[in-house]
Amino acid sequence: MTEGKLIIFSAPSGAGKTTIVHRLLTSGLPLGFSVSACTREPREGETDGRDYYFISLKDFREKIRNNEFVEWEQVYNGHFYGTLKSEIRRIWETNKSVVFDVDVKGGLNLKKQFGRKALAIFIMPPSLEELERRLRKRGTDSESEILLRIKKAKKELGFAKDFDLVLINDNLEKAVKEAFETVSRFLEK
């Protein structure tokens, strides 16, 4: 297996990282999306194997014991997320670079493990107020979940400085263009 490069996108929930990642994946760049594993239930419209691998807590813990994850963590109480080693191999075998859409801790863990082979991009919301507005507009979370996400976002913003690039998503088209240009340069190295 040829080892390729890795592009890591991290952000607080609601900052727009998933939208930017989806746009890059259809841009023509040689990128493959790393599907994360998680223990939460699928949201409406999510598909197992495309959006996430939805697995039981028991199976997730077994994969931890079998050392099948590159990184994993408990993001919210009872909700584990992780990156399977098999996902990275699957994408590299197609001669593509791996794109991750992961939370901030997961992104930093991946960057630490892969060093210069990885480009870590932090998507910054224009403000916490805008982040809250986006979370509410999304309509996928309860009030308590929104408040939990905002509390977590306040902590996550402090890690932006540890990423290779901080991209402020105050204009989606501009953010996508900047991400595309940055990723293109990184892949050419």
C-alpha cells in the first residue's frame, strides 16, 4: 500500500466544515472521504457507510481492544467517534489523499500521528452568536444539545492556533475557494 497525504478539517459543530468538505470532494481533486465510526443513532437522511459507520457501543469497544482505530474519543457522554485504520488504507489504495471531517481533538490527534503528511485546517465560525444561529437553523438538536455544543465550541476555539490553517467561514464561497487553493498547493508538494 502506498501511503498518501491526509487533509484534516476540524471545527466546532455548526461552523460549516462538513459543507466545505463536501464541496472539495466534488471539486476534481484526488480526494477520498474517511467515513468515521460512531456510536450515536443516525440522524434523518444519514446513511450507514456513507456518513458514518453506525456501530454499537459494544462493537466500538471491541474495535478499541483490537487496535482498529487510528484515533478515537468519547465526544459527548455515551457517544464515541473514531477513525478506522481500514478507512485510511481503503482510500490510499485508490491513490487518493484522505479527507477527514472530525472534531477538534480528533483532528489534533491525527495531525500529531501523521505530522508533515497531514494538513490540518480549522474552520472558524465568524462568531459564537452566528454559530448558535446555524445550530438552531439546522434543526437537528434539542435545546440542551445546542447549549452543550456551544459550551464545547468555546473550548474548541482555543485550539485553533494548533492547526496549520485557520479558515474563517463568514462567506461560504470564499471559504471553499480558500480551502481548495490551500489543499491543491499541499497536494502538489
